Amino acid sequence: MSTDEQPRAGVARSAEPVWDAIRRRRAIRRFADRPLEPRHLERILDAGRRANSSKNRQPWEFVVCLERGHLGELARLGPWAGHLAGAAAGIALVTPDPRQPGAPLSVMFDLGQAAAGMMLAAWELGVGSVPATVYEHDLARRLLEYPETHHCEFVLSFGYPADPGDLIEPPRPGGRKPLTELVHHERWGRRGNPPP
């Protein structure tokens, strides 16, 4: 990793950086009023490009939005998309329309892998992120100008956090269900600890 690829000051480093990022990353909805460094934006996009996908279809394309006025318009795509107005970048995740006959069910799973990779790469760089679900699909198509054959279900906000302490805050206790509520062994309903 070159010097300019090092995480930003204040981002915790550990002997298990991937696990640490998974465990500590949180949704950031308030951003500092400054643009993303170009190399950080490129790294985030490259993380999405490198995601695994079923049969290596790579069913995604990314519409990068940096203009303040455009981000403000994108904030109207859904009731919880307001964070886009203050983001340094919005990245719309566009796929072939998964509702078309014969469309593989894997498209949205693949898109989730791309989004997760982008958000984890951002966290390592000291960039916060949060997804917005698109509710206003006609507006999304008009604002982003993707073709009728395609679909946008999510737009990701990226930016340096307004409060840099959000990047190093420890995980909150009780924020996730325990594994004993989520894991079944061999068959549905067989809960408890796995055999040794």
C-alpha cells in the first residue's frame, strides 16, 4: 500500500483490518462540506468494480454525482434519501431491470456485494457512507437518464464525516441480534451452539 493509499488519520488500525471494518462501520448521514479526494473516489469505484458476481456477469454500472444541485435533487428520491443533499458524492447503482422476464435473481445479490465493497473501501479511507433506497423511480430515471431497460434501486452517499469521531467510535452494545437468534444448524429450528 503506497503512502497515498493509507487510511486517513483517526481511522483505527488493527491486526484484523477487514474484521475491524465490518465490526465498526456505521451509517454516516452527516458529511463535512468538502469534496472527496479524486483518488479516494476512484478507490471506492474500483472496489465496486472488483466485486464478485454470478457467472462474472458484473451486472452493474455506476452513475457518479458530484454537483451540489444534482445531489439536492437526488435527495428527493425517497423519504430517507435526504443525506444525499449533503454528501460529497452520490453513486447510483444501476443494473439491467431485475423485474424483466428471465432476469436472474442474482442481480440484486451481486449489486449488494458491489455496494458492500464500496462502503468498506470508503471506511478504510476515512470516508463515511450510507445507502438510500429509491422510491421515486420515474424521478430517478429522469435525473440520472439511464435507459428504460435498466433500473436503479439504491444510491449511495459518500463523504468525509462531519464528526470525524464517528469513524473511531466503538460499536454500540446490543445493536445486533445474537447469533443464537439467527443461526439454525443443519435444518430450520435447530438452534443453539454448533457441535464441537
